[in-house]
Amino acid sequence: MIEGLKEQPFVSHLIELRDRLLRAMIAVGVIFLCLFPFNNDIYVMVATPLMAHLPEGSTMIATEVASPFLTPFKLTLMAAVFLGMPFILYQLWMFIAPGLYKHEKRLIMPLVASSVLLFYVGVVFAYYVVFPLVFAFMAGTTPDGVVMATDIAKYLDFVLSLFFAFGLAFEIPIATIIVVSMGMTTPDKLVEKRPYIIVGAFCVGMLLTPPDVISQTLLALPMWILFEFGVFFSRIILRNKIKREKEESATGSESDAASTDAPSFDGELNLDDGVDDPTDPDRFVPLTEEELDAELDLIEDDDDDDLNEQESVAGDGLAADSVEQKLQQIQAFRNQGNEAGARELLYEVLADGDADQVNVARNILVQLDEEEVPGP
């Protein structure tokens, strides 16, 4: 087996996975240490969309003792994972890439990069578009006499859930391309189910967003639009895949045709194999009558020398004696003019004899064919 293609043991895969995870954790840790001095500033930046719509003189509150420290700490850690996601996915890619085919690598690498980019776009869309509208709606519907003072821990859980929901929703084109590439469905079938997908998008928006129609609509509409993008790009990928398969099929057909052109022996003698190509070193060249007689005499002379060795190896010896007897019988048939009997034994020699015996049989057949051709 080729050294590069040897299958690695299961333990080595676990060791490599451990190394990849350690590298990802170290990268996240380094980013976290760099961001930790600014954890309060990061929280203020995330809370800005809400604080901009709080009533004048109202602020966010902390209802637990450790919330002022733990909440910015948690947000900073999530921000480190968020910023380190490209490196984390790169480590995952390096772990699974050796087990993928070439065409799979061509497809997965762009999908991974696109998925990261779309996730970031979803988070940015939630922060700059969804949050201002949602918080303005909530602040405007606050009953009279109620002070809107949100707990910082509850607010963080709320925004993280929305970040995750919108980031995941923006992965719909990637999911569409994957299911089409795997053959689970086709773009035409997805288009036929468009009404159900639109209704499903609004249902998902209802479940993943707060109970208000604005955030639900702002999540459902991008999901629908991204679904249409996924169908469009899946058509292009499917078209290229079919084109590539046709090219590979055509290449395979040419290879099969070339292999069928090779000379073969199927029980009948093909005297043209290699004769027309003088450059072929394995081409068949008939012996002259004198050379054939000398070859037969050499075989008869070798009978006595090989008798003891053939008797020690019973099976091989009997087979060799049988072929040599057939050659002697062929010569007798030729002397008697029994060409049919000679040809029948010659075909048996071609199937059972060694290289020298087969060469002799083929030369005899050439002579028989030449005898059948009438002279000028």
C-alpha cells in the first residue's frame, strides 16, 4: 500500500482532534485576554440600541450581586469565540480535509467561508436593523406608570438569542446548496414548495424572536430572500456538477474504448495481433519451416532430460507430457492429411501449453492457413 494512503489508527485521529481543539481554545483565550480590559466598553456598545430608547433618566439595572462582573465577562468570552470563529473553522477544516475527495474539497471550502461570512452578516443585521426597531416598539408600548429598567443579565441573554437566531437564519443559502448537492432534493422541487417555506419562515420567526410582529417579520423576510438566493446558486452548482459528470463519463468511455482495442485471446487464434505494427516488440512473427522443425526436435530432445523432474512433480509432469504428446499427435495428423484433427489439438495446446509450446502451435496454424490458400 502507498505510504500516503495508509489508514491512520483511531487513536491517531483522537490525538489530532485534541491538538486541533487545543489550538482553537488557545486562540480564543488569547483573543479573550486582549478583549478583557475593555469588557465594560463592549457591554455598553451592545446595550446602546436599548439605552437609546430608554426614558430620560432611566438606566439598566443589576439585580444580582455578581451581575456587574459576570455579565460583561460572559459577553467578552462570547465575543472572543465570535471573533475567533474563522480560526476555529480552519482547524476543523484541517482535521476533516484529508478524508475528503478533491471535488468535495472544492465544494466545502467555499461553503465554510460563506457560512462564516453569512453568520457575521446576520449578527450585524440584527444589531443595526432589528434591535433599534424592536426596542423602539417595546419602549413605545410601555404602560403609563411603568419604568422600563432592564436587568443587564436578562438583556444579554436576550441579545445573544437574537444574534444566534439571525446568524443561523442567514445560513439558509448554505443549507439549501448542501441538500441539493447531496441529491436530497432539486431546485425545481424547492420552488414548488415555496408557499410552505414562506409560512415556515414566519413560524420560525415567531419562535426565535420576542412576541412582536416587527422582529418576527424582520427575521422571516430575510429567511425567504436568502432561500431564493440558495435556490439560485444551487442551480448553478447542480449545472456544473452535471457538466463535470458528463465530462468524466466521456473520458471513461474513451478509456474503455482504448482498452477494448487491445489484442486478446478468447479461444480463437487472432493472427493479426501485433503483426501490422513493426514497432511492437511483442508482435508475433511466424517461424520458417526449418525453424519449426528445429523447435520440434528440441522439444523431443528435452523429453528425456526432463522425464525425472516431471515424475517428481506429478501434476505438472502429466500436464507437460500431455501437451508434448498432443504436439506429436498433431505432427502425425499432418502427415496423414487430417487437418481438422490437427487444428483441434492445436487449440488445446494454445490453452494448456507453456510459452514455447504455444509459440510452436501458433506457427503450425500459420502453416496450415498458408497451405489452404491456393497459389497464383
